Amino acid sequence: MITDDDIDKALDFLRNKSEQHSIDKANRIYMEQFTKTVLANEMLKLTDEKSVAAKEIIARNSQVYLKQLDALKTAIQIDEHNRFLRTTAHAKIDAWQTMCANKRIHDKTI
């Protein structure tokens, strides 16, 4: 059974973590965009290569780009973890609302 205390905790979580979660989401989006910049910068370093395709292949294997991908992976993991926590809190609140509605209906029929 979901208690009122459980709901208070879920609401507190949603309220108290909203700013940090928005920062984490912004960081993820920034990292996704910055990864494109890192790739472009790595490609610009390759002045000896003739084709864009060759430059891209080499740039995608550079340590700088691979390090950026690792940072992007971390940003995605944090953002997705936050999303799952928020989804769980919302599901708990939804279930509690259903339980309350069912209780009201049950109490009216008695």
C-alpha cells in the first residue's frame, strides 16, 4: 500500500531535484552538440588527408573524440537515471490517486 508519507516523499523529490535535473538535462544536450564540434575540430587537424570521409574516419578514432564520447555517455547516463527516478515518482503518485479514488467509490457503496 502506498502511504501519504510515500507520496510526500515523491512530491518532495520532484520539487527538490527539479533544478539539478534540468541542469543535468542541459548538460546532456550541450554534450551532444559539443561532440559534433569536437569531431569537426579533429577533422580540421587532418590537413594531409584528401577526402572528407577519410578525415572523419581518422577523427572518430582520435583520443580527443573518444574522450568526448565517454563524457557524453556519462551525461546521458545521469540524465536517463534522473528520468527513470521522475517516472517512478509520477507512477507512485498516479497509483496513489487511483487507490484514493477506489477507496472513495468503495466507501460510497457501503
